[in-house]
Amino acid sequence: MSRVLIDTSAWVQFFRFGQGPVADEVARLVEADEAWLTGPVLAELLHGTRSTRERKELASLLAPLPWADVTRADWEAAGDLLCTLREKGRTVPLSDVVIAVVARRLDLAVLTLDAHFAELPARRWTPAASA
């Protein structure tokens, strides 16, 4: 059984388009109880809603997913990684660095469309990886 932390970019494909390789993989992972959620992703998704009703529906829909907490050690590791990336001239969003750090600690792959995850210490998940 796989354990996959689904990034905001993949959820957007799922909710906005409902089909295609990434959206289909999100649906498969949810149905197989292999999809995980963490705070930064939930916050980004809720931020993208257009109404209180939509926010409540989304939160309710995502509530059953396994939850990956962000610990103090994760925040420290994220800060260290951000400094290392800055020294290399790279800028990566804080939320994505936190997602990568949490995924690494919990041995979760990350399903994302964001190319900068290639620079982060998290294992990437692609629909082809499920075959």
C-alpha cells in the first residue's frame, strides 16, 4: 500500500477538471485510502474557495483523509532547507518546503505538479509510479 501526500496543485487538477492523469490519480489514491493531507495544503485549498459554504463543504470532504501533522522539528528543518536553497540562489515557497519536510519524515511520496519539488528532499509520486 502506498502513502501519498497530495499537494495543492494536484488537488486543484482534481477539483477543477475532474479528469486527466493527475485528477484520476488523486481519485484513485483517495478511493484506495492512500491519500494524505497536511496543514499547508488544507490552508491553500481553503484559501482558494469563493464562499463560506464552499469552504465548509471542502473541509468536510477532506476531513476523513489521514493527517500529517507539522512538528516543531519540521519547522526547524524547513528553515534550514530554505537557508540552504537561498545560498544556492533558489527560491521555493515556504509551504512547499514544509510539505516536503513532513513527507520525508513520514515516508510519504508527494503527488505534485510543481517542478520545484525536484529540488526538495521528498520522494515524488507520479501516476506512472502506481503501475
